[in-house]
Amino acid sequence: MALQFPEGLKRQAAGLASDLKSAGFDVIISGDPCYGACDLALDTVTEGKADVLVHFGHAPVDDRPDVIFEPWIVDFDVEVLAQALPPLREKTVGLVTTVQHAHLVPAMEAFLASRGYEARVGEGTPRTPLRGQVLGCSFAAAKATGAREILFVGTGVFHPIGIALATRARVIALDPLTGTAQEVSAESLLRRRSAVIEKARAAWSFGIILSTKSGQERRALARRLATLAPGAVIITMREVSPDQILNLGFDCYVNTACPRLAYDDQVRFGRPVLSPQEFEILCGVRAWDDYTIDEIA
Amino acid sequence: MALQFPEGLKRQAAGLASDLKSAGFDVIISGDPCYGACDLALDTVTEGKADVLVHFGHAPVDDRPDVIFEPWIVDFDVEVLAQALPPLREKTVGLVTTVQHAHLVPAMEAFLASRGYEARVGEGTPRTPLRGQVLGCSFAAAKATGAREILFVGTGVFHPIGIALATRARVIALDPLTGTAQEVSAESLLRRRSAVIEKARAAWSFGIILSTKSGQERRALARRLATLAPGAVIITMREVSPDQILNLGFDCYVNTACPRLAYDDQVRFGRPVLSPQEFEILCGVRAWDDYTIDEIA
């Protein structure tokens, strides 16, 4: 069997592999970087190399008979949601979270009900199969709530900013591990992205990045975008790294791989890296007022 | 068509792709790192994505009907070989070079003959198809000369050190671009590698690195090495990076991918990375006196 771990769990690999080897299993570890279930190490199970891939820490984003998705749950006391109540303005609130906390959704709903709030929870979709689950590239569970106010329970600000852009709802983010609750706005991201688009106006050559990862390969989108500018060429990439961005020497890149790369990592790239929608704005086929966050359906 | 360039030629990609696009071709660039013909971007031509892959700058290491190998030759005036004559002790000398200079082998032979030297040149092999060509992982053309003294024409000291270890001959290296000639010895590499083996004696867990690159995947070797220690587990990796070496957390690694990774990049890795032969020495199944450089046949 092959084992795959996201970066934060890779340190478990040596011990677990050794235990499985002692128990008589033939074990191979996938050592490549992994940031999501969109990046399955399918090369370990092709051509009969391993019978099955055990992927730790993520829920499936698509259906694969030869992959076992092994959750890595992170518990917290749902009483921490009390910290998120003062910033809420509505009594009906959309509730969303990330994969490692999704098992606590029923307990969070019950807690909110006990305090007089109606929690609306979106059902699973093929890419986010758990109730109430969002990904950094899929906010369907937030949109499905139809709520004017959404409570995101999880760490970081990327998911709640994406939810704000995707839903236009007011978003409160609660970090369940620190108990910090804050209203999150998309304004600062929009200002930064507007500046990147302006910087890209001087560009002549555009590298349209096409991922070769299992759940990020948006070939039809890349082909359409490549028709929007004469100097646009499709570039296949597995890992989108600052080194490769620099070595390839294009004036500007358009990212059809993991949407977060453009938003989160712009500061690491020496060149403008636009989302598909931002490239459309640059090419005049989309209005700035129709700006939206990039999602993988 | 898909285009693939080694790192040093990647800057040619944007201009060439644009020219080909203007001429009516449907072009895709492989943007992943590439250091040799052992790392073909076959993912660009599988499932009918492109009809053909044009790989620049390297001679083939294996036969592929869907890949065109486009040479990138680097010329120099063969008179520069005069700089290498004073350090030579023999009148019969093995002559080897790297892919970008291999077209000059006949001119170099003629120059040496004109100065009274007999140049012996090894014929091509499947992995090094050009006469007199060596790779950093294959010194067959040097061994085939049977010469007691070998003249390597090319840049850097890795190839001549490898030749010295593989042939036990005296090796003179001439950089044809600077005109610098020097005798190259393997002593310092052997001292450094001995120290790395000693450092690895404290290790309990061993990650046996198995490359997924087209010309580096030595699966049978990796499986055999994994039987030599209880804490040894096979790890598949595309790019062997310091980040992944650190994240995976093994005490020591054994490299069955590009042999140069262990020899050249040890200083970048925070853990000992042994060659297959060094791991055999560590495990007591090979004597230090049988130390040899790792080659891919």
C-alpha cells in the first residue's frame, strides 16, 4: 500500500510505515509535497505499483476506487462558539467549517440552537462531501445556506475572505483553537488584486499555468484563456514555484491551478500571477464589478 | 506539440512558443524543473494531450517514439586543447565530453593527432548515444577507452571526479570556455562521503528515495535496499528537495534517483543522503575498499 500525508502530517510517515512494515504490509510513502485531496499521488497506484493509496487528512474531492481517504480530525469544545456570538447581527446564521472540524457540525448546530440561533448548514457536494465543509477553492456549502450572515469556524482568513467574495454575505470567522472571533472583509484583498492587474497591463507574454495534479487540471479553462491574448501560451506545471516562475521568464502568469496560489503567494512570485477572472478583466472580457473569487467546481 | 527545456534554456520558451503559435502550431510548454533527458515531460504526451514532445538540450537516455530530442550545441575552438597537453603524462589518452560539445569529438581527435597524441574514444551506449559522451550518471564512454589517462573536456569537476572513481585512471579536466586545465582527484569526495557514512551510523529510520522520473526510476534497486535495514521504507519523490527531506523526518535517506543529488547537494540537505553503495557499506554488505560511484546503467 502507498501512504500520502499533507505537509503538516508528514512527520507521522516514518513511524506509521515502520509499524505497517512490521505487520507484514509492503509500504511505500509518497514523498512529494501535498496540500489537498486535489493532489492525489496516483503515480503510486498506476501500473499495479501499489494496490491502494491511503490519503490522510483530507476528504475526497472526486471519486477514486483505489484511494482510501483517512480523516485526521481536530477536536475542540463547542462552547468556544460563545466567543462568536457578540459580533453576530442576525439570529439566522450560515455555519461552515473545514474538513478537520466537520465532525463537530452537529454539536455546533446544537450549541447555536441552545443560544437561540438558527444555524443553516449546506449539504455536501462532490468536491466538499461533508455537511458544512468548505475548501479554499470551493465555497458551495456557504452559498447553499442563503444566509445574510455566515459563521466560519476554522483557522486563517483565506476561507472567510473567499466566502465573503463568493456569497457577498457578512462573514464572522472564529478560530476554535484560540477563541478569537472577527468580522472578515474582502476589501483589502480586492485592493491588492486590483494593483496586481494594473501591474500586469505592461505584460506582453502570458504563461497560462495548467496544473497536472489530479483535482486541479482545468484544461478547457486554460485553452479558453490562451485564446484571449496573442502572447498567451499554456504551461503545464506540477508545483508552481517562484523558481519556475522566474526561470520561464514570462511577463505575467495566469493561474488555473490551486486558486490560492495567486491570492496567497503573490508576494513570493517576482511576476504578476492573475486568477482566470482577473485575466479576463485585463483582457476586457469581464468588468471589474463582476470580480469574483476563483473556485474549482 | 509540447516543448521541454532544461533550466538553463527555459528563457527561450516564451519566444519560441510564440513563434510556433504564430506559425499555426498548438503549443504547450512543460514548466516543471528539468535537469536531463532522464526527466522527460511524458505527462504532456500521455492520453493524447500533445502529439509529440520536443525535448531541448539533451541526447536521449532511452528510446521514445513520441519524443524529439533537439540538440543545443555549444561550440569552441579546438585549439584550446593545447592547454591540456602539458599536464598529460601519456601519449595515448581517453577523450570524453558532455552532450553540448560531442559534435566536436572528431575535430578534437584530429587536433590531438596533429600534436602526436592518440585519442581513444568510446562508442555510444543506449544511455549515452553520442561517441565519447559521458553523463553525470554514466561514465561508460570513459571506461570503454581502457586508457590509463583520460582527458575530460567540459565544465565543472563532477564529471571528471566520477570518471576517476569509475575508471581509476588519471583524469585531466579541461574547461573549453575558460581554457583552464587541471588534474582532478577523487580524494576529497571520498573523504567527504566517508564522513557522511559515519554520521549515518546513528540513524534508525531510512527513507529509500525512489524517483518517479522517466529515466531515474530504479525500483528493483530500491526494493533490494529496503530489505537491508528494518527501519528502511521506500519513498517515491519527483523532486528531491531539502524541504521534503526535512518534512518527512527520516534520520537518513538513501538516494536511488539522480546519483548527483547525494554527491552534489549533501550540503543543502539537513540529513545524511547516501548513495546505494554507501548504504551497502553502512549495512556491512560492501567493503569500503569496494567504494564506487553510483551510475545508472
